[in-house]
Amino acid sequence: MKYDRFVRVYDSTAASIIFLSKAVIDDLTRPILKCICIEESEKGEGKLLGVATDGRCMHIVDDIDKNVIETYELTTGNWEVVRRRKISGVWLARISDRDVEKLYKFDWKKVIPQGDATFKTIFEKFNIKGGNYEIQKLIRSFPEFTAFNIKYLQQLSNGQDWDVEWYGPNKSVKFTSDNMTAVIMPMRT
């Protein structure tokens, strides 16, 4: 891959980019899963959205903060997550437009559950530092047994409230907080 720009995202104003980076994996055989795709948002001119997935969990930020876009000079395209560190931030490399054609394109919008949710609840002020009680409470609230890879729920540990939409057994579960969305596939039971 050839890159045309490198960016280090490291402060609290870029929480949306850090959230997106949590959904990528480090798999050289599937390069699209190492990327945050940034594209124009349907929310208006000049607004951008980001999406990233590891194949089981997808994070979306629709309407990335304008200050983040300007500070880090983010543009539409595929940004590979080159390095991710808890304290020092995320390093991104924008894949050159001619190399993007080599990547598999996926229609991420098809993954988002449509229609009315069977069950809705709120995952309140979730913070993993409080232990797994909140996770157990959430999972037990679903109408039917639903098992998750705990790492996907830990990625939502930011002290925010998450609106949760459950669409049925073995169907993806949608978590929404402000402009952030996580779509998580449960484990098959």
C-alpha cells in the first residue's frame, strides 16, 4: 500500500477517531479491516462520517466534529490504523486513492439493523472500572439469552449512556450515543 498522508490523533477532542480505531483489527490478510473509512455524511455539506469494522463489530461516527476534521486535516478516503496506544493515541495513514481500488469495498449500511427493535433499553453511564455488574445487568435484560465477546462491550466503556436496540436472537444489537453507533454481532449459542 502507498500512503499520501500520516496523522497522529492523540487528544481528548479526537475521542470519535479513537472510538472508530477500536473496531479495526491488525490482520494483514484483510487490509480493509485495518481501516477507518471516512466519507461524506448525509447530514449536510462539509460533514464527514467514519466507519470501521473487524467483521463482528462495527463502529460509526456520523458527523465527525469539525474541529477534529480541521485539526487533523481529515479527508474522505480509507485511513489505515497504523498504531494504536492507550496513552499516546492513534496513528493513521491515508491510503492513496489509486491503492484504494485494491481494497474490497463493503456496503456497511446493510449491516445496520432496520425496522423496529424487539426490545430497547439504556446502558447507563457505563464504565468498565465499575466492574462487570453493568454488563451482566444489560445482558440479563434482553428477552432471550444473548452472548457477546466482552471486548466489544468494553469498547463502549466511556461513561456515556448508550441506547440499546435488540432485534432478536442471533441478530446484531445496535448501541447509540450521540453521534456514535456500535453494531455488535452476538456470539452464536
